[in-house]
Amino acid sequence: MSRRLPWGAMARMTGRRALAAVPVLLGVTLAVFAVAEASPFDPVKAYAGTAGLTASQDNLDQLRQNLGVDRPLLTRWWEWLGSAVTGDLGDSSVMRRPVADVITERLGWSVLLAATAFAVAIALGTLLGVLAGRRRGGLLDRTVSSLAYTLEAAPAFWLGLLAIWFFSLELGVLPAGGLTDTASDTVTPDQVARHLVLPALVLGLTQLPWFFLYVRQGVGDALDEDPVRGARARGLAERTVLTGHALRSGMLPMLTLIGSRVPEIITGALLVETVFSWPGIAAATVQAATAVDFPLLAALTVLATAAVLLGNLLSDLLYGLADPRVGFDG
Amino acid sequence: MAARTVRRATAATVTGALALATAACTNPGADTAGPAGPKDSAVVGIAYEPDTLSPLLGYGKDGNSKIFDGLLAFDADMKLKPALARELPHVSDGGRTYTYTLRDGVTFSDGAPFTAKDVVFTYRTILDPKTNNPSRTELDALDSVEAVGDDTVVFRLKYPYAAFAERTVHAIAPEHVAAKQDVNTGAFTTHPIGTGPYVLTGWSKGEKLTFKANPKYWNGAPAVKKFTMAIIKDDDVRATRLRAGDLDGAILPPNLAAGFADDKAKRTYTAKTYDYRTVTLPTHNPVAGDTAVRRALDIAVDRQTMVDKILDGAGKPAYGPVPTDSPWFAQGTERRHDLAGAQKILDEAGWKPGADGVRAKNGVRASFPLWYLSGDKLRQDHALAYASDARKAGIEIKTQAGTWEVIEPRMKTDAVLAGGGSPGDPDFDQYLLLKSTLAGDGFNNMAWYDNKAVDRALEDGRRTNDHAQRKAAYDTVQRELAENPGYTFLTHIDHLYVVNDSWDGLGTQVEPHDHGLAAGPWWNVETWKPKKNTGDTKK
């Protein structure tokens, strides 16, 4: 196992991917500006809110000019890009504060939620996958598999509402939303932990089927392969056969899965954060989109795109490490 | 779009879930919600969240901002009383100059003294075109503001404006903090510092605002030491959290408030409002612009049934923006529901019934579209009831749902189910709704109403401080509106609140259309006194 890692190859691949990411990110931000421009929502209306309903046209025109949304699309994009490169992400019109502040305040909560959800999905998915893969067609396998297919089809927000109904309203054991109790004005770890349970569980559950089904397939196939049959024939303990042989090759597809699930977890978080009033990045994305808040929307999209690209890179690196035949793309 | 869809789906599913939940268990936990001993903290659920907490961007423009004070404030009867000013303003120069003398010894919550400089800074910043304040129009009359010494402020107006004193309930920001920042995006917009009875301790956007009492408040430290406003957009979720004891009070629609009628530990408060629902009858629509059609619709509509069926009785018929119980209401302008009368008006004006029952005149079918905001159940119900009443008189109204982005470009010719209402001076609503020069100006005068007599009376009413003259002017406006109803006013809607019976001193003010932080029984939470009953162990 103590083989030297191919640092050089890995670094070259990372470098190549980073270069390729530049045009991708540029294209994505331009697309965001263009799509937001084409949307029927009016940024000035969104900014003024209810006050806009009694504001004079002069007042609204002045706002449009102040917010700078009356200028051509390409000009705005180029200006945004120019200042973003120097580290100035601009000001969010919907939050009434600098974009950088909004992101630093919220990013942590989203990462916490997504990481916990990933951990739940991977741990539970692997465990159930191994158990089901060992005896395919068994009772456990059949039950969990059909549940997994059902979960795969269930939208995240629906699961969220179901969880709120059951755990918060019926049983009253877990809070229905927010980061802390309503009456509390300080953020304490134990409160956050209790409020994290439902959203993380729901987000994790939406990802669970993929991990479960992959591991189950991988382990099941591996158990039928010659090396495993050989190991069994040599009288190795079932445990060793499972962890040392079957799981090792069965886990391979899962590595790619981790990377490719990143976009899914981001869109899942959009819904879950909204349902649970979780003060994260995803909830802000929804607000930014409906309010046509260009700077915030662009920054958040860049962040999401970067997360997806990083996820892909990570899974490719891991795959390359786990299976030298794959290598680090050329 | 996604947010809206999700919210609607959320609402639908939660409603379903809640129906089950409430049927399954009238939670025994509800009874344990009652507080033990005097309760010096309160948590209330509201449906609306402010966009900003900076007075410079419009927060606290109608007073009651908790964090800030205005020069003046409204009391329970909506009468002006001094706040940061020592007394009501001295009005001179034919209603063009307002002079305020400021209260001594008031400090901001950071300890800095409040002076005339802060007042001047606040108003000048709002008037600055570079400030992104969408409510600037409300201070349209203001020409200049200046400080004379530390304790006197003089406002000069462009024209005599009788309602100006009511605009000076506007929250005052501290110059020494806010002037050092970007007015539109600085930290002050989310971390405000004011002179008010409460200090903001946290604002988790979309979740809640938390306040603690300002122990040095000039009008006495509040007895409710901790105050939390939870932002819960969904009515059913708010009701459930109130029942579960998570909230001490909440705003609720009539049907949900009725569920708490038997709960002895809670009281329901009904606030009278200026919150109207109306149908705009655009002057540029050949049917809706016709005076005979307008008058026929005005009496064909059955307002009382709308109040009874749509509002569950929590409201009253409306004949104009001024509610019937306001002292400014022109007595005798109520319109009776009179379908036969409506038909007669149409017959005499030459609108003859066609084969399908819809009238026509000179080849023009008596038919026009009516838009309502999609997802707004209350407006939808009003629109459908209105269309059904109109159909009985032979006028076809095609109701359509849309967002404001869809509706706005059509407002010149299509009818809209609109809502609004600002309590206080009769100038506020009537000028914006009826003045012909404001036709098509943003969302003002959406019907493009154009009536010379009304225009003149509106100007007369705002340019004098003489009460009798003002009353006469606004009576004229309302009589003219009855003669040529360019809007069909339908209802004024009561706002209902359910609150734990743990405090003394609760009541409601007359409320506006937008019931934000300022409205509700907690408009005066700073003067609530915890009840010393229950006999439970004290904390």
C-alpha cells in the first residue's frame, strides 16, 4: 500500500484543469448576466419592494440609474469582471450590502450542511450497499433497493416538508427550521447541531440512493469475480474478503460519484435551505435570482461552477490513484 | 421563479400536512405554552420582512420602528404626539415652514448625543438622488431642512402641504455613524443604531430579527426586555408555531385566527385598517372608461357579501380609499347594492343586452379583462366575486392572473385588482390614486383617472391647514368619485392578531396596507407590562 503518490502527474492534471476552468467560468458568468437580463423580473421593482408601488416614475428612474441596471449587458458584465478580478465583487442590491460580506457570512453554513449531508449519504450508502450487495435478492436488499428507487424519484422539498411534518409537528422532537431557536439570539453549537439534523438528513437522503445503488452493484459484481472466489477458496475470513477485495473494487465507481454528485447537492441545497430557512448560500441564490441581483447572482454562480469543477477534478484524481490503469488524463 | 414555485408548493403541502396534524392531535403541548410568572420576553410571528433597517433607505418611514424614533409619533388613535421633538411643530409662512424644537438629553444606543445635526443629515440624505430610497416621493413637498443651533430644526416646503407633520414620524439616523459609510450598502443598513426603545441584537435574513430593550431609553426602559420577530411567510406554519408555543403572538388570516377562539390563554386583536381592495377602471378602456359602465358596476357589486364570504366578516365595505369609520369619510357617499338600478343605468346609456347576455353599444361589447396578482388568494377571490356580480348586470369581466411584470405594461387599458392604503392624512391615498397628472406614474393613479373637479379639490385639500376647508375639499373628492367611479372600491380588510394573554397594555392602531414591523398589537411593545398572575414559580 505504501506506494509513492504520482505528485507530478497529479499536479499537471490540476494545472490543465485550472486553465480549462477560466473560459468555462467566463462563459458561465456571461450566461448568467444574459439570462438574468432576459428574465421578466425587473431589478428596480425588486429593489423597491412594496415602496415601489407608490414611488413616482422619477424616483424609479433614478433608482434604475443608481443601480446601474439601465446600461447594456456587455458593459455591465465587463465592469463586473474587471472589479471581480481585483477582488471587489460589488454590492448586492437585494441584501443591501457588499457581496463579499454576504458570501463570507453564509458560505460556512452551506458547507456545513452539504458536508454533513455528504457524510450521511456516503456512510449510510456504503453500509447499506455492502450489506445488500453481499446477499443480492435477500430481504434487506429488496427492501432497501425499492426504497432507494422511491427516494431517487422524490423531490428534495417534498422530503423536507414530510420531515418537518413528522419530526417537528407530529413528534415535536426537532425544530422545523432556522439556525437557532426562535427566541435565541446567540448561535450556540448545540442549537445549530439540533437545527442541522433535519436539513442534513433530508439532503443526505436525496443523495443516498446513488451511493447505495453504486456500492451494492460494485460489491455484488466484485463478489462474483475470480479474485474474490479465490480468496474465499483459500479460506480467508468473510470479513477480509469483503473489506480487502470486494469493497476495494466495489468502491471504485463511488469515487467518480462523489465528484459528479456535487452539482446535485448544490441544487438539492437550493430547495432544502429554502424549506428549512437555513441561512446559507443556496437560499441567497434564490433571492438573488428572483430579485435579478446581478453581482450576487454572478458571484454565487461562479462559486457553484467552481465547486462542480473541483468535484470533478477530485473524483478524477481519486480514480487515477485507485486504479492506475486510468491514469491522469493526457 | 423557483422560489415562488417552491413557496407555493410548500404552502400546498404544508396545508395538507397540517390538516392531518391538527386533525390527529390537538396538541396537549399547546397548554404548556403559557409562561411561568411575569414574562419579560416576547416572540411574535410576522409575514413580512423589511428590505433594510436604515431609515435613510426608507425603514421606519411610518414610525414605530422599535430601533429609531421620529420627531413625532402616532398615538393609539393615530394622533400626532411629540417624540424626539419636544412639542408639535410650529407652522408658519402659510404652511410652508415647519419648526421643531428637539428634546434634550436624548442619546443614541451607542451613547452619542442626539442633536439637530442628525435630523438634518437624515432628511438631506433621503433627498439626495444618489440615495436608493424608493419612498422619497413621500417627501416630495420638502425643499430644504436646516439646523438652528443644537436643538431646533427648520423645514421649508416647496408648497404648503398640510400632511407634512405626519411625514415627520420618519425614523432619524445618527450622523456620526451613518455618514461615514456608503448609504446604500454600508453596515448601518443591517446593524442600525438609533435612539429607540429597542436595540437590534441580530438579523438573520429570512428567519428573524431580535431586539433587546434599550435601558437608557428617554421615555423609560421597556418592561419587555427581549423581543423577537420571527419571519414566517406561510400562514399555516405561523399558526402551527403559535399553537406549539414557539411564538407568543402572530398575524393570522381570519379562518386560522378563528381556531384560537376557544384558547383561554390567548386573545385575538382585530385592527381596523386603511387596507383596501379596489378594481381599477382604466380611462383608456372603451368599456371601463365609460361613466355609465363605471356607475353601474359601482352599485352592481355586492360588497357586504364579499366581506361576509371572502373575509369571514373581518372587514367592511369600501366606497373609496377613506374607510367609512374615518372622520374624513364623506357621509352619504355609501352606495347600496342595487342590481336593478345598475341595469337601468346601462339601458338608459344605450348598452343593450346581446344574445349571450353581454351588453353592447355601437358594436362595442361590454367586456374587459381584470388582472390580479397570481398566488394572492384574497385578490383572486375579490376578482372572481366582482366578475360574477358584473355578469349579472350584463358586463363580461375576464379575470386573469399574472405577476406585476405581466400586469404593469397593461395597466393603461386593462383593469387590475389593486390594494393599498395608508392611514393618517386623507391626502396620502387620494392624491396618489386620483390626481390626473400622476396617471401612469409608476403604480400611482393606475386607472388614469382624470377629473378636473377632483384635481382641484385634491390641491385645495393639501394646501391648507384649515380643518373645515380640508374636510370640504375631501368631501368634494369623494362625492365626485361617487359620480364618476374610476375605481370600484370593494372592501377594507381587518388585520387579525392572536397573542398570549401574558401582558397588559396591548391594543392596535389603525393599520396600513403593508403591515410590516410597525403594525400589530406590538406596535407599542415598549409599553407592555407583564401580567403578574398564574402563581407559578418565578424565574
